[in-house]
Amino acid sequence: MESDTPQKPAKARPAPKNRVKPYERPRGGQAKAISDLVPQIGRTAFRRFGFVQSSVVSRWPEIVGDAHARVCAPESIRFPPGEKSEGILQLVVLPAHAPLIQHVIPEIVERVNRFFGYKAVARVKMRQGTVQAPAASERPKSPPSLKPIPMELGDSLRDIGDPELRAVLESLARSFGDGDKETGER
């Protein structure tokens, strides 16, 4: 049913003038070095994929040793909701080495927890896949010392079977032999 009274067209309200200035970032200030910004960018990406600290990935050969780092790599660490401990470390392992890594999982968990300083990892899940071998970081070897070992210490060092231990003890003995014999000072 239509009414006989004519309807007035609705009045259009005038658009309010926006007098609020949009926010602009203040200009100026000190320029930041790219090296200061990169860890923040990397941190975001690593956290997105499950890593609390990117250094777990970058220092993996130091954490588990070079032999294990060649055959396995960390993929992520997943923590229970709201927790930062008792997480699950997910590893990618070369298929032929999976049984070996499965036997050394307790050692890997211990080393990762020692790296974090608390019990960050409680379990490890393995996934077989390809692992990129870590870059060979050649540590420069110290030149052999030409200083003689004191005679009273040299005889006792010859009986040591471990070559690394013998080299360390010989180095220590040489440092004792540096002193000036007349004054007793170094």
C-alpha cells in the first residue's frame, strides 16, 4: 500500500572535514648500520620457524661436534605453549646415518641443553633428508715452538701416550721455562 503523502528526499550530510593530520615518522636521527639490523631480521625468521636462538644453527658443529654436524642438522625447536623449556628438537638426518644418530640422541640433548644453560630440549624427533655439510672452518695451527723444554720436565712428558695431552703439557712446560733464571722473573 502506497501512501498519498509525498516523501521528502533524505538530506545528504556534508562530509566532515578531516583536520587530523596523519602520523608521519619523525625524520632524522642517527643512521643504523646494517650489521645492527640483520640480527633482528634473522631473529624474526628463526623464531617463525621454531628457533629461539639463531646461534643454535650457526654454531651447530661446535655444539654436537664436526662428525655429527656432517650428518645431521637442526630443523626447529618446538616448545609447549607458554613454555621455554622441555621442547622438542627436530633434526634432519642423512638416511644412512639415522641409526647412529638415534644412539647418540641422549648426548645431543645433553650438549644442546648445555649450550642453552637449562633444560631446553627434552625430546628429539628425526626426519631423514639431505643435510648440507658445514663449511670447513680451518683453524690456523699455532707454529711449533722452538723453545726447548726444561730438562727436568722433558723426561716425564715422554711417557704420555696421548699426543694432544703431551703437546699441551709441553707448551705449559715451555711457558715455565721462559723465566729469567738469575732473577726468577718472567
